[in-house]
Amino acid sequence: MTTPPRPSAPRTPAALRGTTTVADRVVRRVAQRAAAETPIPGGVRADGGSAAVRGPDARVGVTVALPYPGVLDASGRAVQRHVTARTAELTGLAVRPVSVRVRALDRPERGTEGTAGGPPVSLVKRGPHPVRRARRPWSPRRLPVALAALAVAAGCAVLLSDVVAVHAAGRAPAAWRVRLVAWLSAHGPDGGTVTACAAAGTIVLGLWMVALALTPGRRARLPMAPPDEETYADLPRGTVAVLLRDSVAALPATTRVRVRVGRRRARVRAELAFGDPASAREEVTRAAEDALGGCGLTRPPRLRVRLRSGPGIPAAAVVGTGAGAPG
């Protein structure tokens, strides 16, 4: 007696069996952890990262600080290999060769190179120098002073030459000096419009010279926090803008980055090419804050980040954000 075959259970289509999605933020954190775990003498410090997941593929970038002294090329390749393999192993994604950006070098302190009978121990300075207040760079105002001195010297030279010619050589005074003296003798403080305009111009010139003497000038330069009392340094605002633009442009999801840095505010505008708007906004803000903090400014300008939707992304999904830097 034969047993009739049992009816097979209906099979679920492959497209309806469920998927596992790994967020960009998770991949980024895994890559940063993997970078910090790279087996390099002296250790690696992960200062930031970026990630973009597209289906089974992932594009990853990390920003690190490598130990000094050391071969940067070899250390960077070691970080790249380790982060690529470790991220692919933990996330199950096909990770392309990781983009490694070396942002700083960590130097061990003196007297901590190692101990006898054991491996070398490296104590690295992780934080920046203590912040010292520094004044804005004071401009000597050479051009205004030189122009004013040249004008005064030219007038005195012409007048002196005529006076010397009259008293030493017995010549007649110049016609312009005779007319000037006659005009001044006939026009007092209430001598009309010309005298009032001349007085007003003199007052404005004097106030301008006083303002130049009391203000520091050099508005295009931002003071940096000096490591000691004998050192002074500053950065041009254009250099800070370039650093911010390069840091944001290095992110895989941003294009067309524009940066404008003033004395009090720094504005970053970028276009979002792909990815989650909220995650991309956080990455852009973090990259800009890290770049601005790495400049070592005494009073960093307040940061404002604005993302614009790119092709294929709804305009309502991208909004601007403001981030305050410590001042």
C-alpha cells in the first residue's frame, strides 16, 4: 500500500522573504572602531568617518591621526587594509578600498619611549594645547600713515622752498603763496562754504586717523590659540574657508560645496547627491566642526550648515541647520 505524497507548503517569493538593512551610521562607526584597532606601533586615533551604503555595496572613508615618527605611506595602507577587511567582515557588505585621510600626527611625550625588558610604551597627547587668549593681529597701518606723511611732507617742502628762496636768494614770493595769504586774511572761521567744507574735511580726516590708531585692523585674519606666551599665530579667513570646503567635499554624498568665513560666522553650503538627508546633514556638520576645531582658533566663528537637495532627492527632505562653535 502506497502513501500518497503530502502537499508541499507554498513557497514564499524571494522578494518577500525580508531583507537586512545596515544604516550608514552603523557602517561609519564600525569603520572608525576598526581604524582605531589597526595594529600599528603607537596606535591610531580615529577622528571621523563617512559611509554610504548602496544595496550590498558600501563606500567608506575614515579620518585618522597616525603616530609620529613613522612611515605615513605604510601606516595609511595598513589602516586601509584593516578597515576594509574588518568592516566587510562585521557588516557583510562589499566594501570598496577605504579612503584614508591623515589629519594629524600624534607625537609621544618625552621620557615615555619605553621601559627595559618590555615593549615600548607610547603616551600620546590626545588633546590640543591649552587654550590661551590671543588678541587680534594689530595692523601697523603703513599705507595710510605713509600717504598722510607723504602729503604733509610734500606741502611743507613746497612752502619751505619758497620761503628759503625769498629770504636767502632775495626772490619775490611765489604768486600762489601771495594769493593764499590774501585769501586766508580775508576769510575767517565764518568765511563761507569753502571754509566750512575744508573744516569738515579736516575733522573727518582726524577722526579717521584716530579710528585707525585705536582699532586693530586686519579683519581678514583670525587669531590662533598660542602654545605659549612667546608665540603668536593667525590664520587668513580664506585658508579656514579652504579647510572647511575640503573637509566637506571629501564626504561621498556631497557636491558643490561653497564656504564663506567671516569674523563671527562661517557658512557652509553643499548639495546632497544621494543618501539619507538627516544622516548626511550630521556628517557634513561633524566634518565642518572637526575642521573648524582643528584650526586652533581662539574664537572660532559660529558654524552654519545648509544642504540643498540634489537631483532625485525631494527638496523638502533637506533643511538647513545651525551649529554653534565655542567662542
